[in-house]
Amino acid sequence: MALESPVEGTSSLWQATCDVPSFAPLTQDVEADVCIVGAGLVGLTAALRLVRAGRRVVVLDSHQPGRGNTGRTTAHLASALDDRFSELARVRGLDAARQAWESHATAIDCIEAIARDEDIDCDFQRLDGYLWLAPDQDPDRLRRELETVHAFGWHTVQAMEEDPLFGRPCLRFPDQAQFHPLKYLAGLCAALQRSGAVIYGDTRVEDIAGGPVVVTTTAHGHRVRSGAAIVATCSPICDRFAVHSKQASYTTYAIGLQLPPGSVPPGLYWDTIDPYHYVRLQPGGDGRGDVLLVGGEDHKTGQADDGERRFAALEAWTRARVPAAQERLYRWSGQVFETLDGLAHIGPDPAGAANVYIATGDSGMGMTHSTIAAMMLCARICDGESEWSQLYDPRRRPLKAGGEFIRENANVAAQYADWLRPGEVASVEEVAPGSGAILRSGLSRVAVYRDETGDLHACSAACTHLLGSVTWNHLEKTWDCPCHGSRFDRLGDVLAGPARAGLRVLDPRTLR
């Protein structure tokens, strides 16, 4: 049976084509050298590297491996920054751009080496990437990028008059790659089991207390005592404000369309508009041909509820440019956490918890940023330092990105005005079966869901992170916070941080 998605309404190609092992929950107090919270690509890669270095490792996940954003990516393995090296050089300098390229290239090498060494059949393939100029875009975008990468030493990048798929002016980036992320994740699970690491699923963490001994406490009161902890939950649950004021949560959409074999040249493709489109081919192994993966149509999480329209826009965009595209097989969404300079936040908890480390801010490059984080944090715990510590320091505040900092935090502040607005419905009778809506009840806003049998469920609309008012996501039947991207299922249980606890449950009978 294919992996079940933690949200309803969509399923990724990866979730539909790979079984990832499930693990029992933690039922007692345990000790380890390192406790890792989150069994996605960061957590499991870090666990493998730490076990290889002789450390005792415990991994905790609130659901099961692969049910987070690792299973909802399009799995581009790129050392070409999607936020552009020219922009990073402007904000952080040319040496930072060079280090970013080197770290992402090293991450691809690391994935390739682990897949080879652990004999993981994950469809890993090296190929070229193409940044192509969208119509009506300034050609100087490509020129500036080419000049920047040549200036810091990536001389094999070249300008081309036409890319192989869209026939547009482009830059070709060699030595990029792609893989099946959940086949790779399943292989990591197997390698960890062979190596003696312990993975616990369905184990939600509610507190991480730093110190000489880090104490990680679960929702059921069990504790893991360790010398260090890595919070690999995509959006860190150990920090309430310091990191979240410097990154913003976006929802991005992806579709998979069937293709006749050989009808589209393999490669990674990105255009130059904002939000951009990202495209790649996943070879078919079931006799049904290949699958063309296309993503884009991003928006701030919780600030739009038109997923069906965005899927339709992606499909129309694709069919207008790839006539060979056939039926749509898959569609799904995921979260992207954009930072001020396009680089992840990796390192010590900026809130100051001793021996607690975070990895967040994927900035659209989650697969390589995740692997960079695993390499860095293993080096930090085992050797005391990483060569890229300054580049990815979570405490940084790039001065030349100050305008973006102000804009994003002004956007967050504006969302709190929702508490002054009326509800979306005047009474619970207006909430249709299988749907949710916000109801005003006195001074409070209530998140009301009516299940398919007609029973009502109610929660406070206040996000348990910083009290933003959640909004209903019709596509995936979730409550999403428009402030910092926390997500809750239809009954209010937390799906994704930074919230650590579910919405406060209310008695729906008081709303009648």
C-alpha cells in the first residue's frame, strides 16, 4: 500500500509509488548521544552520518518518515540557486555565492555517495539544469547571473540560444541531478536500522530544553536525554520568534502529467518569472511512459484558498508549451520557507538553547539544503565546527536584505487584523458537510468543521504558535496559519510547525 498523506485531497508521485517503513511510538524514557526531531531528509541523513561517526542516535517523528515535505517535493537536486547567485552576491558578497555553490554541489555528491554505498535504488540521475528566459523578461537577468557564476569560478556554466525543451534563451548548469526522494528515504531507514539507530514514529515532541543534557519531552510525557538535539522539523518548534521573523512560509503546487517515452529531453528547467515555474522529467518504470513534473503558482501559506485554480493554471501553462503532455496523474502541494537571502538557517538555536541545533529555511531547495544541514550539524556535533557555519548561521541578519525583512514582517502584522473581521459564516448551519469555515462567536473566532456525516467539530481559530487566526484550506482540508505557516488537520491536531500543540478544542453545542 502506498504511503498515506498526512493531509487530504492530494497525493504526490512519490507517496503513490513508494512504501516507507512505519515505526512504533516511543513508550518510555531513553538516553542517546543525539536526539533528532523529524524523520525527513535532514533528520535521517544526519542520523546516518552520526551513527557512522560512532554516536548513539534516537529519531522522533510526529507522524512517520516521509509524510512531511520530503514527500511533497519535486526533488530537484540543484547547485544552481533558484533565488540567483547574482542576488546572493549583492546581499552577501561574491565569496558567499561561491560557498553556496560549493555546499550545494557537495550535497549532491553526498546523496550520490550514500545511494551508492548503501545500495539504495532511488532513480538517482545526473543531468543538466536550464534557467530559461520567460517571454517579456529582461535578458540582463541571464547576463548578470552568468557574470556572477563565472566571477566566483563556475566556468562550465554557459549561455545558450535555446534550451532543449522550451526553445528559449537560457543558461546551462552542468552536474545537476534528480532522484526519487521517498525511495531514498526508505533506503536511509534501512541503513539506520542496520546501523543501530532507533526511529520512533507517531511521537510528537512538545518541549526541547537545552543544556549540558538536552531533555526532549513528548506529548505523552516521555523524555529523551541526550548530549545534543537536532530540530529537523522543516519549521523549528524550539523557537517562537527569532528565526520565524526572518523567513516566510509559502505554499507551492505541483502536478504530474503522463508523457510518451522520449518525448521530453531530460533536464531540470526553471523560468525567470516570479513565482517561477520548475519542471523536470521522472522516468516511468511501469510501462505507462514518463511523468512530467511541473511546479509553481506559489502564495503565502494561509493567504489564499484557491488551490483548484492554481492546479488548473499549472496544467494550462504546461499544455500550452508541451503538446506531448497527456492525462494528469498526480497533483499535490507543499510548503517552502523563504529566507531573506535565499540560504537556509542551519546551526545553533538562535534562541540560545545550549546544544540544540536547527535546520530550516529551505528556500525552494529543500533536498540539497537538507543534506547540507545534515553534513554541517554532524560536523558541528562531532568536531565542533563546519566550514559553512558563517554562511548558514541562523543568527545572521543580512543588512542589504532589510527591505525584504520589513515587507515580510509587515505582511505578518497585517494578518492579525483578521481578529477584528467578521466570520465567514453567520451560523454553523452554513457550514457544508466536508468543509470548514470561520465563525465569529462573541469576541472570539472559531474554526468550525462539519464532517461527511454532518457532525460538527469546533476549535479556537487562534494558532498555538503566536495566535494568528487560522484559515480553512478547502483543497487539503486543513487549517493554515497565515502568519508563520503552522498547519492543523480538520479537527485541529497540529500537522506542521512552528506550532507544537493543536488548536484548542471547543464544544460545538455552544455555537448553536
